[in-house]
Amino acid sequence: MKKEDLYYKRSILNHLSYTVSNNDLVSTWIEIYHRNDHIIVVHEPLKHNNYLRETGLIINDTELYSSSILTIQLSSLKDGIWLLKTMPISKGPYIQLWSLGQYISDNVEK
């Protein structure tokens, strides 16, 4: 089959396409699995593996291998606020704080 034939066949397929943002995925994950918890969401943890270890966070290498997002469950909202303040995006990953199913803030200075 020629390249032009493949293009034509794809162009006449009856289909729908949807996009899903990382924010939508995270909010759905939080709603389903962590609606009663305090959660730090770390984006692209693999890129910041060394930094995360230096901060003292315990990370499972096996699970981190293919992860684009890491969730860290905390015992209190106060701990989450402290992590936001001590992990600036200029030094480490983009992180978000969620508490009881609600987005609280991130580590991007406003």
C-alpha cells in the first residue's frame, strides 16, 4: 500500500478524538483515590529523582521508572504547605498540593 493510500484511508475513518490534560488526569485520580487525604503531586519525578532523594523523600525506583506523576500522601495539610515552601520550582519539580479532594496551590511563585 502506498503512502497516499494510507493517508486517504485515515482521512475517511469515522472517529472521534479527545484530548486529556495532565490536570484533568490528576484531578480525576485525586477524586477517585485520595478524596480524604492530603497529597503532594510531583510532575515528571524521574527528571528530578536526585533532587527528590536529597530532600529525604523515600521513592520506590521500580515504580518511578515509568511514572510521569508521583503522588505523596501526607498526614496533614500543614506538611503539604511546608513542602511547597521548601521545594521551589527553580530547584526541583513542579508540585501541587491537594487536600481533601481540593486543589490548594503549587510551587510556582505568584
